[in-house]
Amino acid sequence: MRVGIRILYIGEIVGRVGIFSVKKLLPQLKRQYEADLVIACANGATGGAGIGKAHSVYLHKLGIDVLTTGEAAFYKKDIVEAFPKTSWLLRPINYPPGVPGRGFRACQTSKGAVVVVQLLGQAGFQRVHLDNPFQVIDAALPRLKELSAAVILDFRAPTTAERRAMIRHVDGRVSAVLGSYGRALTADASISVAGTASITDTGRTGSLMSVGGMDADTRIGEYLSGVPVWAKDAVATPELQACVLELDTDGRAQSIETLRVPCEEEFNEGTRNSD
């Protein structure tokens, strides 16, 4: 009989086809992997940048226990007032005091409590500049560990170097460090000697034939012209990317496995299957 806590983490949900993929694939994945907790990055769920209030509620209803965001946490106007009322939605914990929402959540599962905390890096962001994530997590960890020995750190940063530095910085002090931003699932999932699972990038859930889930032609045109364009999300070849973690009762990682699950049903815009 399995006694550990099994966690399914879904890579960044990008646009309509990302939400569609979650709707079609999550029920079977929860059954197959016997997930006690489902976490997903929703930083690009609404139009590829940010998440709207309606999508935050809908994704939770589909079976996601915790939604994380990132630098685009407040891009959609209606989400600002929703953050304080939406307990399953996180914004980075290193926002200044007084900013709406919460940076961590203690989740009760049938196998015990799990704390999910989100941090935003510093290097590479043009519009958002938050407190030093290394200092913030050092200050926060004693309080988080009082809530549970199992702490999952969602760390979003544009540079691989900063993500890898954070993985080493908290090694042995958290159960897992799950990186995001690149929207490309990396092949370096591992568990350290100290019992911390990590992966540099948890990938994306959305169109595989795209540029980070966004329309390729629009993105290519932007590179050719140098003129910024608000690209639309792509819909071809839906795929859900994720990882599955198992923790023991002391919060130490026992296993980490990456997933790439194609969505066999194509997204058809304008029909009932594109809700």
C-alpha cells in the first residue's frame, strides 16, 4: 500500500488549447497516477499572458488544486480583485507587503499536508522587479516548515542559471524545486542526495507546433521586423507536459517522472469542444 504523497504538476498552461488539453486529459491522469494533489502553472492561461478570473475558477473546477502564476500574475484586470478571494491561486511570495493575494498555500491531502510556495526570479524581467528571491525563501522557510515537512517550491525565472542556483540554494530544505518560464520541458529531472527533487523547466501544456504555445507565423514576423506584436495562441497538436512527484512522510522526494501526453482530440475553435 502506497503511503507517500503523490503530486501531479502540470507545465505552464498556454491559451485556449492548453485549457482544452487539461479538460480532456486531467481526469485520466489523476486516476492513472493516483494523484493526491494537482498543481499547475497558469501564468499564460488567458491568451498566453496572465490568467483571467473566469479561467482561474474553471481550471480549479477541472480538478487543479493549486494554480501558480508569475510575472504576468496581474496582467488581467479582473484577477486583481479576485486574488484575495481565490484561495487556490498563488502569486509570487516576493511581491511587496499589501499586494493582493497569497504566495503560498498549505494543502491538506489524505496522506498529509503539502505546502506550495511560489517565487519569482530577478534576472531578465523588464516589467516586474521583486524582492531578492534567495533572501525571501530563506526568511519564509521556517514558517512554511512549521505547516508541513513537504514544501514544493515553484520558481519562475527567465534564466537557466538563476533557476539552477535556486535549486542548489534550497537543496535539502524543500521537497522539490520546479522551474518554469521557458515553456520547454527539460530532461534534467533528478533527486539530490539530500532528498530534493528538481527540474529546470516543467514545460508547457498547449500547442506543440508553436513558439512557446503562441502562433509561429506571428512570432517569426516579430523577429523579422523587430516590431513587437501581441501574438495569438496556437492550437495545433495539443499536448500536456507535466511531472509526477512522490514524497515520503518526512517530505523527502522519492521519485520524479516527466510526462508528455498528446491530446488525441483536436481543438476545433467555435465548436462545443473548445469551451
